[in-house]
Amino acid sequence: MRKLMEQVEAVVREVGARLVERQGDAPIAATTREGAFAAFAAVDGPASALLRERLGALRPAAGWLAEEWETQVPADGEWWTCDATDGAVQYLLGLPHWAVTATLLRGGEAVLSVVHAPRLGQTYTAVRGGGAELNGHPIRPSARELAAAVVTTSQPPTAAARPEVLRRAGQSLSLVLPAVLAVRNLGPTALQVAQVGSGHLDAFWEYGPDAHNLLSGALVATEAGASVTDTAGARWTPGADGFLAAAPGQRAQLLALLAEVE
């Protein structure tokens, strides 16, 4: 698995380098939603194709889950779930907070993951049962108390943005804000979850099923020693309607706050 990890990391770095070459420092000129989507597709399409080509060569028998796959992870065989540009909004605005992700699923579980943020100089890797690393060094979550914590969240995914999900997201923000040092949304979901594993952030939560964006970071955080559950404290699964990754010492307090969400 270690050799495969090195190969996958090399592929992800190659795709990241090509995306860096195409990203300008200024925001894109598009002024409409349609224009922004078109500009992004022109960049993300070739990058995604390259990612699929390279990873397919490494694991010819593995399937490929399209970006908008359902919440049910195939229980049999190997599958790739990847994102050439996690953090599309930031990429289009010329900001550095975006990442390339690649995750290998086996038997319904993530077994290998790479989260690479080329413009931030951060590359997270994890193998199930083998720990997690940042730029080749082992990582662990923070030991800060909740009052000193910087936690992050994200708006519910578009496909899951039902009225009740949006309401829960808003209520949770109001409940968590007074209990921590700061709440932020730093962009790419996978990267923020991985950063909980390295202690750069203390926790990340989100409402709505979002397995495509969460699986890669969740494996990193778990292998680093962070707590990864749904927002009720149960084992997180790809079909869960909420997600919480937290430093172990903050888990109980954050779950207690989220339990107050109606």
C-alpha cells in the first residue's frame, strides 16, 4: 500500500501543478453564474480527465465514482472518488485555498487518501490502519480547550440544501460561535477536515450528505486520531445527514452544542 500511496501522490501532484499553471492571481472575468461555470469547466474538465487516466493506469480494475455520485458507497470491489479542484470558488477567484483529492475505496471503506493543496504547500496522506501525514511527517489533532479553538464549517452542499438543512446549519452556527475563539469557512471541505487531523484547525462540521467531499479528509482526520462522527455522535457513514470532525478533547462539548439544534 505504501508504494501505491507514493504513486497516487505523484499523480495528484502532477494534476495540481497543471492547475497552478492555469490559475491567475486575479479573479476570473465572468460576471454571471453561467459564465463562472463555463470558465471552471474549461479548467476542471481536463484536470479531471488526467486524474482519471493516471489513476486508472495504476488500478485498472478499480471503478470510478462520478463527482455527483449517490450517498451509497459500493460494498464490493475498489473504487476511486476524486476531485480535481476541491474549492472551485476559491480557484476561480485566484485564491490559494483549493486542493486536489484522490481516495481509494475498498469494500465500502476508504483505505487510501491524498489531499494536496499545491499553493498552500500542504499534502496530506493517509492509509487505513497506517496513520496520517502532512508533507511526510506524522500528525495529530490539537489539545486546545474549546474556548481557544478555531473551528470551521461549510454551507450545506447544493444538492442537500433543503430548507430544514439550511435551518440546522444556521442554528448550529449561532450555538457554536459563543463557545469558541472563532468560526471560519476556509473553502475546500476535504482540506479543512484534514487540517483538523494536523491541529491547524480544531473541528469541522457540516449538515447534509456530502460524502464525495468528506471521505478523503475524513480518513486523514481519523488516522491522525481525531474524532469523526455524525452530528449526533454516531459513526459517520457516507449517507449521514451531518458530519463532525473534532479534536478528541472537544468532541463531547461540540456534540452537546449541536444536540441543541432542533
